[in-house]
Amino acid sequence: MQLFVTNVLISLLWALLTGKVSVGNLAIGFALGYVALVLLYPRSEEQKQPYFKKSMQGIRFVLFFTKELVVSSWRVACDVVKPLPEMRPGVVGIPIDAETDLEITLLANVISLTPGTLSLDVSEDRKTLYIHAMYVVNPDDLRKEIKDGLERRLLELLR
């Protein structure tokens, strides 16, 4: 946490030095601060710092989610303009490894943000998340896709 605060301070210092406080300029300062911190910490200490590991996991998660968002948006958009849609809607129960309220809520929201899927409910024992999907050819494939994709990456980031 201390390195994150240091990185934010470097970002603010960058904005003050350049004389322009904007989101883009703060982002540039944050990126430069991150590079500076990586260079200041030797490789052996970097392994001990969770900040560097978590920030890389965060970037990978954002890139993965962006890819999923683009692919699912394209699929839904193409299906909407076709004369005969290929939709096979269904409700699927997905066993989840998420345990805390935060993990379950974030997983449900990430699933709902992806076009073509919507989180509906969580079982009373909090072990199953029910989702509605537009394209359910094989429920096991959908379960595997969510478990190995969104849930695994989200839990790596949060834990």
C-alpha cells in the first residue's frame, strides 16, 4: 500500500511540475512513477512487493475483460442484424469459488457487464451463481468459460 501511495504522490508531483492537472497527465505521471519504482527496487525486493504483482494482475484482468467485452458485443451485434438469430437463451447455475460479499458482487457485476449475460441470483449457501445467457449451446462449456476466465482472474486479483 505504501508503494501505491508513493506512486500517487509521484503522479501529483508530475502534474505540478508540468503545470497541467488533467486525467491524462495524471495517468502519464502514474505510469512514469510506476516505472521509476520498478527501477528503484531490485528484482529480489520486487518479488516481495505485492504492489508490483497486483498491478500486473490488474492490467491483465482489464485487458482480458476488454477482450471479452469486445468479443461478446460483436457477437450480440451480429446476431441482432441477422434475419434468423442464433440465440439459445437459458439460465445456468455456476458453482463459484468466490466466498466474500465483495468477491461475489464483483463477479456478478463483471458477468452482467458483458453483453449477452446477466447475473440473476446467488443460492442461499452462496455456492452457486445463477446467470441468464443468450447463447447456451452447452451449459458445461459456459460454466467452464466463466470459471476459467472471469472468476479465476478476478479471484487472483482480489486475493
